Amino acid sequence: MHQDISSQVLKGILQGIILMILTKQPEYGYGLSKQMDRYDLNNVPKGTIYPLLTTMEKRGFIEGKRQPSEVGPTRKYYYITKAGENEKNKFIQEWEQLQKSVNKLIKEDSHD
């Protein structure tokens, strides 16, 4: 992910991405980072994820639960809530509309 994207836009996109990942399975902070790497989002600063998780938890989009780890200390796993599901669906709709609009502009620009 390009680092010149404004931080507010990036946070909104990352929130949507995190919600989509958590829909598949609960995950802890570093695990989310590794999941993002699978989708070529390996330039996301790791220090961005934890504050965003805290904000998302305060908003009720996710719920954190401490669980024992097979290796090392207990980890806080995050689960998507009903409000998080609604927010994820809203993000997907907005993303699809934005993508459609930007693609239309790009197509028009390439014909100039």
C-alpha cells in the first residue's frame, strides 16, 4: 500500500480490510498483519494496526478477548460484532461505488 495516501483515508480502508479479515476468522494484532501481507498489504505500518483496533473496539465493531496462546503469552483475539458486520457491508458498498467512479475517470482520461 502506498505511503502517500492520507492517513484518514488509509485508516478507513484499513478498518474495512480488518473487518473483512475478521469475518473469516478471529485474529490477534500480529496475525492481522500477517493476513494483510497475504493480500500484498505489507507496507502497512505495524504501529497503525493496534491504535485502529482500539478505536474499532470502542466503536463496537469488534470485541477483543484474551486467549491462551500455544506458544508464548496470552493474546488478545478480535472478533467482529454485528455492528462490525454492518460497517463492513457499508464499506464494501462505498468501496465499489468509489472504484466504479474512479475507473470511469481513468477510462475517460486515457481516451483524451
